Amino acid sequence: MTKRLLLLLVSLGFFSFAFAQEDASASSDVAVEQAEDEDDAEPEEVVVVGSRIARSEYEVAQPVTIIYGEEYDNRGYTNAADALFDVPGIGVTNSLTSGSGGNFGNQSSLSVGQSLANNFGLGSGRTLVLINGRRFVGSTSPYGSGGGGNAVDINNIPSQMIDRVEILNAGGSAIYGSDAIAGVINYVLKDNYEGSAATLVYDDFAGLSSDLSFQWVLGGNFADGKGNMVMTFQYEDIGTVFTGDVDRYYNKETGMCGTGSYRNTYNPDAPYQTRYTAAGSPINSDYGPQGTTEFGCVTLSAIPESGKASVYEYSFAPGYIGLWYYDGAMPDGSYWHFGAPGDLQPYDPGIYYGNGFFSYDGQDGYRGDFNTYRAGFERKNFSLFANYDLSDNARIYFDVFQNNFFSFDYGNDSGYPYSTYAFGAGQDFPPFIGIDNPFLTQNSRDIMAGYGLDGVFVSKSHVDLLEKGDGGYTIENNNSVQFFAVGLEGDFGVGDNNYQYAMGYSIGNTFIYSDAPGVIGARYAAALDVGINPNTGAIDCKMNYDPDYAPSN
């Protein structure tokens, strides 16, 4: 089955009138000083984020961190979010390399490909992102998103047009409202750009991926310098990287887990602390020493890909409950799984370290080799900025953003289904495989009969239904953003005072089309209920030949 989710977010609003008063005599003094000594020129007065008053960025009421556009050029950044996430205090709810909760690149379904800022971990809905001091259309969905509120996808901002980024880490709510409690990030774009520039960046991502970015900007004046228009275009193609491709997480050749995969485990010397565990380390739990890990890899032993057979529907990591029927064992304490199609074989669940589902060095193998270390991404951004001076004191502007991207998140953490008692009844419940199932080998029937069973419950993860990795279970998002803004801004004087004003209108929408495979419960249940078709003598679903068949699920 394919789940297709369609979402349309619309932002429509007016910019309020805003007046800022400044002393005209002070402005004239600055002009005189500049004329007398160019070397001691005062910084240009601008409206800094968090205020309506024009002033130098060195004279703000609250500390403001500023990243200048040259930083993007010097470090080869091609995305407006790149430099931002290097600043301490700027958290990430979602990006290509950090999903919800910072879990590598594994992202929530409707957030795949988005870059959402999250100051101080208070949520992306509490970090306001502005462009030229004005609000932009949000890109987060009401559900299925790693972000919240009306968070802005920073991918929409043309990085080549960035003049500076102003970051106010707290206190913005007094000016902008509750969505700025954690801070405000204001992208100030270049004004009155003239000329043309193109950049082509080819990046070898540590030998794991080849990334390509092309940006082009063209701008110039018209009407004897009264007007200016700038157009920008960007194409970017980022490849997918799995954690199994990064040796510090997992070495596919040796099967050893690296430093990036170390887990915190019970510390017998200080029970109130945990410690990192590597290959060759002793494993302890609250029950005492459990053994030594050979590979340093944590495995999902309670729900193996092969399918763990148990007398009852319960299956946890061995030792978590301490009773054989809850741990998913046989009455004699042994463990079995389907090591080959339809064939029960002894199962080594690994070394218990205190978790109900995971253990060290379980026979099921390391599950994190196809975690998404960095999600794939392809985008096309077009922007147009125009302004025209009606007079020396009044200017109209017109902004257009038309952006599209396609992104995908592979990996086994992107949500394929499990059959486990922990998820409750229904499609996720462990199926019962009867001893008369024609797919069972004679060996499996003998083992069941030896324990006096007429069948077993099977707890497993369905990688065989939705394969992990490239071409398997994939969340694919097509994201389109349109935004238009028009406004009037300027200043005027009354007596010895100067006033600034601004008014505008904007409309924007975000369109998200998400595609992800799933399992249809009725068909899944029917596929498990099989027998011998009397008409053909072959194995078949009972629903195909039994007129009295009634689905059990």
C-alpha cells in the first residue's frame, strides 16, 4: 500500500504600520564625522532584529549575533541553514543530517528535506525566522512533522543573496509575539544588487557522496537608478549517506561498531551514572555482570528480522522481565527463531544490558547500518526582488519566492512496521503460526511437537516486506513553496524628528506531497492464513479457495 499525504499551508497577512523616531541632529553629526575622517566612519545605521529603531548593530538593547554573507562564501556554504547551525544555542529540529530528536538524518515523514531552527530546544514553533525583518510563510504540517507552529523552512532562502544573518537568542516575544520566545533569526538580503555572478560547487563528502550546487544571480538598476531588480536561481543535489557507510558508526567488513555507536550502559561502580561501552568492554546491568561484548553493537533482539518464536505473544530482551514466558523463550529457557524460511533454529539473543528490546551482539545483527546519516535532497529555488524609489523618502518593493525540492529518507528507522506485543492488538500484534502451516519444515513441526505446542507466536520486524536501504522503505517528499510580498516603506520628518514607516501585504503557501509505503492489515492477515488449495494441490491463501473463509484480523 502507498500512503499519500497532501498538505497545503497558506499564510496571508498585512504588515502593520511601524514608526520609529530618531534625533535628526544626531544623524547630521554622524554625517559630519564621516566627511572629516573616513577611517573613523560610524557603522551604517540599520533596523536590527528585535527593534523598530534604526541604530548600529553595536548599540542594541540585547546581544545580537551577526553572521555576514562573506562567511558563506569563505566556507563554501550553499544552504542558508549551514552557517546558522554552527552557532552555539541554535538547535536543530530537523535537517538533512539531524531528524526529530537529533536522530541522525532520520526525519519525521512530512519534514523530510526541511531545515528547521530550534533555539534552546524549546521547539521550532518558538523560534521565529524572518526575511528582511518580515515574516515568511511556514512550512510545517499540523501532523507528521518534526517541527511545530509556523516554523519556516530555511531552505527557501537564497544563500547567495545573504548580506547578514541577525540572531537574537531570547526576548523577541516583546516585539514579535509568542513564536519568538526562544529567539529571532533575521536573514537580511543584499539590497540594490548590480551585476551577475555564478558559482558551481562540487563537494566530495568524505568519499561517501558527490554533491553538486549551482547558483546564479543577476541584477541591475533601471529608471536612472530609481529602481533595482535581482533574480536568483539555485540548483542543489545532495546524495544519501547511511551510517553503515561511516566507519565510526559501523564497519561492514568487520561487523564492528565504532565510537559513534557507543551506548550508555549500567555502571556498577556508580549506579547513578552510565558509561560508554565499546567492543571488548564488560557488560553490566542492574542484575550484575552479563558478559563481554565482542563487536560493541546493540541489536534489536526482542523483535529480530528473522522472527522470534515464543509460546506466548510476549517477547522482550532476555532478562528484562526475568520470566521465560515474558522473555519470549521456551519452557526450558531456550530461544528459537526462523533462521531460514519456515525453519526453526536456535537463537542467541545477545547480552542483556538493561533494555527491554535491545541487547549487545544479538544474532539478529546490527540494525543501524541503514540509518540515514544524511538524507538525500534535490532542490530548485527561484527568487526575484524588485524595488523602486518613488521619492527620496518612499520606496515600494516586490518579492517573489518560487521554490521546489524533492527529498527522501531511507533507512530502517523511518517507520516500517513491527509485530510485537508492546504495540498492542491489531496489525502489529505477533501472528500465530500453526503447526499445520504448509510453509513450515518438518524440523519446525518436530520442535513444536516436542514442546507440546500447536503453533508459535512470531515477534519480528518486517524488513522482508519493506526492505531497508536504497530502493526499499522510503519516505519521499515533494515540497513546493510560493511567496509574494509587496509593500511601501520610507521616512518623513516633523520638526526636529525623523519617522520611519512601513506597510505591506504578503501571501504564501506551502504544498507538501509525501509518499511512503505501508502494509494493508487485511491483506497481511490473509497472507499469513494459508493452506493447501484442494483444486490445485499448491500452497495458497485460504481466502482464495475456502468459501466460508472469514478473516481473523
